Amino acid sequence: MSPPYEQKFPALSAFFGGWFHQDWPIEGPDDVAVVDRFVSESDPELVDAVRLEFDRLLALGLDEAAMRSAVWYGFGCGYTPEGSGRTMTEWVRSIRHRLA
């Protein structure tokens, strides 16, 4: 059995669990604002680590169900992108693009 996502991707686990927890709206009015706040308030080395782990996660080629499971259950994310008309995979890609 492979290690849990939080062990394979510690920076992503910290990012999703810390910025997109169940009360994520206290971090910003929308997901874009939360990502921007993360970038402005975090150490550049952490931002780089998150960016690299997003690349590794996306390189796994997970289907939508597996990506949703990884982000919600593996990383403890409380945000639901489907409410804004995006799939979890689309949302994850949009965050990675925003970190570019």
C-alpha cells in the first residue's frame, strides 16, 4: 500500500488544510483571493514547494473521482469547486496556473 497523500505531498497537505479548510471563507472572499493571500503571506520557498507538488500531483493523471478524493480526503480540503462550475481537476489546474 502506498503512503497517504499527506505524506507524499506535505506542502499540498499544508496548503489545502491551512488555506482551504472547512471555514475557508475567513481566508478570503473567493478561492482566487485565498490563493493570492497564500502567495503574499507565505515564505517563497513554501510557495515553490506547493507549486512543485501541484506539478507532481497533476502528473499522476488521476481521473476526476481520484482527484476529488485526494484533495478532499487526502489533503483535508473543504472547498467545493463544483459550485463555481468547475471540476476538481480544473480547479487544481487553475490554482497551479495562478501560482506560475
